[in-house]
Amino acid sequence: MAKPSPIFTCAECGAAHKKWTGRCDACGAWNSIAEEVPLAAGPGTRTLGAAKGRRIELSRLSAEETPPPRAASGLEEFDRVLGGGLVPASAILVGGDPGIGKSTLLLQAAASFARQGVSAIYVSGEEAAAQVRMRAQRLGLADAPVQLAAETDLRDILTTLDAARPGLAIIDSIQTMWADHVEAAPGSVSQVRAAAHELVSFAKRRGTAVILVGHVTKDGQIAGPRVVEHMVDTVLYFEGERGHQFRILRAVKNRFGPADEIGVFEMTGGGLSEVANPSELFLSERGQASPGSAVFAGIEGTRPVLTEIQALVAASPLGTPRRTVVGLDSGRLSTILAVLEARCGIPFAGLDVFLNVAGGMRVSEPAADLAVAAALLSAREDVALPPDMVVFGEISLSGALRPVGQTENRLKEAQKLGFSQAVAPDRSKIEGDGGIRVRKMPDLVTFVGEMFAA
Ligand code: TYD
Ligand code: MG
């Protein structure tokens, strides 16, 4: 047999290249490409057995074939992000930076599922069973009926899982797994892919829900979780700012529920505790009404979440003024600055602009545009916005305000938290006033005139 020619894969996104380059064309990452030995068809790769190629008509699926209902863990924030509980036979990836709290979260989730009667196995490839036990003790979960295994050999793990047939298996982490039929180091793209493939097909074959933990990596030696995103049903990322207690579990892909759903947790000495009302949390640090602050009534997944957008505008000593953004897309900031300049005649040239979402939250909705503009204008004019006001609306390049979805939910949440007025785009669909005064505006020029006219 001809010797397989080498391929070069990107450890960030898994893209294959014919030759080595310093930068991956597919995802733009630098220094992430390494030579990989192509996947050999080893003994472990033939697995489907009796079910091979079996067809069944959609309409003939009997009740037996349709999956049983979801299992809830009772950890409500976790269940919500999954789309309402754990779907049997599903494969879930939980990615996140090292040390963000993935192992803590999943051990807590395993214990919660186990207490609800879902048999759970937690396989750690990073810590010894005794260490996991110590962590469980610290979390007050020492008596939870979870089975532990400290193992990295994929064949052994599959044998164990096959014998135990658990309802849930957690693999912490996919980068430490080692499949002996693949000639590559653990953590390489081919190992991570092969291990994920085996575990996902085990999930489908045996009806076990499998959760894979993946560390987000900073260098090209170890494959990142993006390499297996396409193989799994659900992709969750666990994120948070260092120095903040808040952790956000975000669904970026979900075959069984809405994407963009978030669950909010707080890291405490006794593990992660759920935050039932994130708006309260994100606004809790808000002090007196000060220039540069605007409250955005946003929607994350199926839930309204209020966040504070903060801006600082100061004369710049630099030829090219700074544009620093935390928690928002920097391209969006540039667009809004350009619209303010071109349509409203308010220039930001020669001014440094700092923009921040308070509490370590990340906002990606276009509906945040108007709140960003409001914070920028308030900072630039040194005029505080009314403290009891929320703002939302998308800004188009013409300077017009476009209505956004779920207006009523946004207003209801704002009212619940004690806000009494809102600025929304004209044409927003609002039935009944919901006890909150809504000022509808057609465009940004009107907004500037009404809010900042001397
Ligand atoms: P861990 O779950 O090990 O992170 P990951 O698996 O994502 O690498 O969490 C590690 C961090 O969490 C560590 O910095 C300590 C902190 N932590 C707490 O603050 N309280 C706790 O009860 C536990 C278990 C961890
Ligand atoms: Mg860990």
C-alpha cells in the first residue's frame, strides 16, 4: 500500500491544508498548523454492527423508536441551555478556557442527574479518582450516586461504558483521550477527532448521552474544541471574565433547542450556584446615574436580560485614537460611530472611545445598537441618561431605527426591575403599555434631538 502523504491540519478549526503555512486560510489563526498522520481505519472504527445501513420510513417510526422524553437535572440553568433537559443518545460538547470551571459544572450536573435517577459516569482523563472525589466533597456532593473513572485509553472507556450502559457519560476532557488505532499524540487533531467520533457513535448506538469537555487552546500543539463541533448535536461554551464571579453557559449550536440560550452561574467557594435572575445581577453594580451609562433591554435565547452598556470618551493624545471594546463586536462600534458622524454630524475623530458591557456579559444582538449609541453620546456630551430608562433598537446605515423582536418581553423585564420608561424604534409592536412609558423614535437624529438637546 502506498504510504499516505502527510496532511497539515489547523488545530483551531481542523481545516486540512496540502502544505504547511504560518496562518490558517480557513480561520485566520496563526501558528496553528501541524503535520498530521491521516486517520488509519483501525479496528475501533467499524462499530455500527447490526444496525448498519438500516432504513426506516419516517412515518413508520413507532413510539418505541421515537426517543424517550428529556431528563431534567433539576439544575435549571443547565437544563434550559440544553433546551429543556438532556436528550438520550445526544452528544454534547462543553468548551471553555482552562480553569473557567468546566469540571466543576459537569461534576455538579452529573450529581444532579444521578439524583434524578439518570445513571451517570464521570470519566476524568486529567485527575485521579481521588482528586475528583476531593472536589466532590468540597462541592458537598460526596454522597451523590455518580460513578467515577480515571482513564484515558478510549478502548477501556468504551468497554466500561458498554458494560455499564449509563444514561449519561461525561468525558473530561476530549483532549486527553487516546485511541490506540491512531498514530498520533493525544491532543492532536486526529486523536481528538477519532476519540470524539467513537464516543459520539457510542452515544447513538447505545442511547447514552455523552458530554465531551474541550479546552479552548491558545497554541497549535493541542486541538481545540472547534475541531469536533460539527460531530456533536449540541455545542455549549462556558465563558466568563477572569476576576468576575459570573460564568455564562451559552448554547452556540443545539439540534434539540434554541441556540443562543444562556445559563448564568456564580463561582463560589462551594462550587457554581445558579443565578435565577441575571438582569438583577448585571445591574447590581450600577451606582448613581452617570454619563456614559445606558441600560440595554436585551434577549438572550428565550429570556430577557438587562445589561448596562458603559462608554468613556476622552480626548486622544494619539494620531489614531483608541477604540477599545469589551463584550461587544468592535466592528459594530465602528459602524455606529460612522453613522453618528455621517447622519447626525457628531464626530468622534480625535477622541479615544472605550466601550464595555458591565458584569462580564457578552452582547451580540443588533438590538444593542441604540443602547451603544446612547452610551457613546451620553459620555461624549457628559450628560447622564434618565436612570429609570431602558433602550433598544437596531440602527441601520441610514440612521433609521429598525424594530427588533420580542419588544413586549423586553419591556416586561424592564418594568419588573423598576424601570419606568423605554426608548424603542418606531413601528415596534407593542400591545398595551405594560405600565412602562415607551417613547418611539424613527431615527437616530430624533433620538439625539430629544435626549441631548440643551
Ligand atoms: P475547574 O472546574 O477545574 O476548571 P476547568 O475544568 O474548566 O479547567 O475550575 C477551576 C477553578 O474554579 C479554580 O480556579 C478554582 C475554582 N473553584 C472555585 O472557586 N470553587 C469551587 O468550589 C471549585 C471546585 C473550584
Ligand atoms: Mg477540568
